[in-house]
Amino acid sequence: MRRVRPGAAASRGGGTSRGVREERALTSVAAGDTYDGRTSGQQPSGEGRPSGEEPADAHRLWHVTLSVSGGEAPLKEVRRGLEQLAHDHPFLLTSRYATDHAEIRYWEEARDLHDAAAVALRLWGEHRQSAKLPPWEIVGLEVIDRETYHQRIAEGNGPLPATPVGVHPF
């Protein structure tokens, strides 16, 4: 699937500097040669990778906490918007909200942290109109892998388990 930023095909001024409309796709960039010790042109062989480690192109689960904030909005409208977001985005675990801020927690499947963060940073804006969410801005983002999430839970450190699941006031 190809993802394109909304409005990326047209410039803000109504045209591009070259007079041609361009479409810019969001893509991931490989970590490069120094990441796994390969030199340019070498293909991954699986050698040197610890047993059980997934190939670099495998998708992993990432725990996302997205914090948004802005001007006050009626609690009923905030709740209804977050419930619609939970319906539209099925991996949503829990949302907490108040009249001027909210926190959304969910699992995202992505190849790497960069991809998971990119999706998270688009979530609020892309669903703002369809879910009738308040015009708040993203003020915080935490993306951690599944192993780190479970390690933190086992050590008694944040984030707390996402229970109860659903949309709840702070």
C-alpha cells in the first residue's frame, strides 16, 4: 500500500515551482551499511543474526501513546469523537480524556520505530474530520517495542497496562 500525505500532491500556493503537480510518497529509509556490518551491495544472509531474531523487513508490534491538547471542548463531544476513533482504528486500546487534553494508547504493527511513529503522528489529523475530534495538536508521542513494554510492566514502571480497555475520563 502506498501512503501519501494529504495535500502533498498539490502545493499550498496552487501549483508547484515547476508548474507540474507532484505526488510525494512517505517511505522508510533503511538503516544503511553500518547497521548490520554489511558493505554496499551485499545481501543479508541471515548469518551473524542471533537465532530467533526476525529479518529487518519483518513487522513488529509497537506500543504507542499519543497525547493531544488544545482549547476546551465539551466532554460529551470529546468522548463521542474518541469512541468513533476507536471504531475507525480497531487496534485502539484505551483513551483517557478531559475537556482540554486526551491520551490515546494502542498497538501498531510496523517494520520499525520510524514507521510506527509516522503512522501515530498522522492518526489524529487523518481522523479529526471523520471522527469529529477537537482541533487539538499532538503534544506528546511515545513509541516503544513490545519487549520494552513488557519489561517495563514487569519492573513496575510505566506505562500502566491498558485496562480497562475503552474510552474513559482522566
